[in-house]
Amino acid sequence: MKTFCNGIDIGGANIKVYRGKTEEAEIHYFPMWIEWKNLEDFMRNLDLKGKTGIVITAELSDAFSSKEEGVVHISSLAKKIFDEVFFMDLDGNLKKEIDNPLNFSASNWVASVKFLAETHDSFIFADMGSTTTDIIPVKEGRILASKTDFERLRKKELLYFGMLRTPSFFLMDDNVSSEFFSVTADVMRILGLIDEETYTCDTPDGRGRSVEECMQRFARQFCADRKELDEDFLRYKAMLIRDNMVRRVSEVFMEKKEEFGIDLVVGCGIGEIILRESAEKAGMNYISLEEKFGKFSEVFPAFAIANLVERHDCC
């Protein structure tokens, strides 16, 4: 499915890019709360030519005093840098101008769902990335999710954990340290679910990403170190975190299935392995966007908005 348009998903921790002409997918770790002053240079260095669709989720970063300020700042830079830009609002509209900044905040999932709704009628869209998990019900082509992240959190349409950046203690039932010693990326490395290249975020201690270094960080979550805790113990505790992620996602899947009568999950993101297991646990059918679109699954909102720009005669 080739498009000559580009797509960018500008998030708070990562910027995901789909290059239409060369069909390349890129994930750039870009901690907005630290690097926001370098955003203009970063976007210029992308060197994207032609028309570009953009979705924004970085407005929540504490680099900005408000979501409105974040959307205005990011969109103004994009309009200055790129040839021709289209933004997607929370109603699914593509616009060249930001007429209501708050209606363009946290809009990446809208592009994904709107694109998928062209070929699927009723489904639950699930996207697990480095930091969060979107769970969006669509019934007979109608998007049933709330518009704000505040409301989506309340309705479990947004789960604030992901494959890389979530503090490990957030997903543990033990009485453990709440210090920022380790993250889910450490857990996934210990379990062999990601490699060093996929561990794109900063490590909590500033050290490396080898399995042994991940175990050392994880051991400290138990107020211990590697001399005190063996590999079997740490792998077992890491597996419990993975199981907890599957359980929490599957419970939401089951709730949405019962509420809306939907038995299909369409999943994407670097956490597809968790989404697939969660759908199976919930007794639901699962469609993998990685199997369908390959590497574009990991940057799906960027891929989706690029295709939407082209489909709606913007290119």
C-alpha cells in the first residue's frame, strides 16, 4: 500500500516517521521534556519533501505550560519547516490550520482508527508502544472512545504502561521499592522479548542495555543487587510483570467486548506480543498489523495519516 505522502507522529518521548517515497519507518527517541528547544532542528534534519500529515501527542509534555501551548508550538514549527502540512483533529478531520488547539491534542489514535475503519466495520483497535496502550472500540464504523486522555484513562481506553518506559514497580504486586531503578525495557530484555536496538529510551542508571545490566537494575527494585538475587529469581519476577500486563489488557478487552459486542482486536505497536496474548486470553479474534503491514506497525499512526492524506485528495 504505497503512498507518496509522509506521516509524523510527534509524541512526548518518541517521534515516529513514515517516509512515503522511500517507504521507510523510523522511531526517534526524542524526550520532549528535555529536547523541546531542539525540535525545530530535529524536524529540519528529517529532510522530508512533499506533503506531510502530522498527529500530535507531545502537548502533554511538561515542556509546555498547557496542552494548547504545546499544540501551537509544535504545529507552528511544522508549518514553517515542511512543504505542505495537514493536521488531524479529534473529529477525524484533516486540516491545514489549527483552528482549535485542544481539538488536535493526543490525536494519533484517531488517524489509526480512521484508516482502519475503511476496511473494518467493528473492532477494538489496540496500540502498545513504549509508554502507553490505546484501546479504542469501533462499532459499525463509529468511534466510541472519549476525546481527552483524562476521560480515556477513566474509561480504560488509555492504559498508562508500555513496553519500554514504564517504571517496573508500577506493574508489580510485590512490596517493592518505588524508586526509579528499572523500567519495562529491562524486563523485556531479561525475558528476551526485545534486543538492545529496540531499547531506545534512556536507562534509569545511565548504564548499558545488556541483559546483565538490565538484571542489575531490576534487582535494585527489590532493594538488592545481582550478588544477592540469582537469574532464575529475576526472570520469574520479570515474567510476573509480563503476565500482569497481559492480564490487565485482557480484562479491558473483555469489558469492551461485553459492553459493545465486539470480538475482534486489531493490534499494532512494539507491544504486539502482549496484545495478541491478551486477545487470546479474552477469547477474541486478533488481527496483527505487523503481519499485514510489516515494519509500519511500529509507526502506525504516522503510516495511517500519510495514507489518509493521500486518500482524501490532499496529495
